[in-house]
Amino acid sequence: MTSEVQDYGSVNWKGRSLDGIVVKTTVKVASAERGEYKDECFLFGAVVDYEFQMMRDPYESKCDADTSAQWAIGHELKSLWVAY
């Protein structure tokens, strides 16, 4: 299993600026019956609320779904991710 930050930044949570993060996780699945390996990819996201010490509005989806973009737009994610 491998995990990496896909995106992070600040989000608008009920008028408060909080941290948001999206993590991409790839799991290698072995099928003994088929004699093969398959990679499954998932995205996980959440709003981090340090003041109340909780994760808000968590979500998970397959990597091929558009859920991550919808979640980011819905929370007004201002990305701080810098890709080189």
C-alpha cells in the first residue's frame, strides 16, 4: 500500500478558514483464484478542525470518480500544493 498527498490547502467551513487535505492511496490486491495482482486506487479527504479537535466532512471515493473535484469546489479549497 502506498499513500501520498494529492492536494491540500485552506477551505471555507461555515465562514472559518480550516485546513483541508486529499490523500491518494493505492492498494495492491492479490487474487489467489485468478493468480494475478490488481491495483485499487482510492481518494480520501477531510477538513481538519484543530479548534474542536475533529475531522469534518470526510469522504472516500475511487480514483476514477469525480468526487475529489466536487468536494474541493464545494469547500472552496484554495490549494497550497506546488507541483514541480
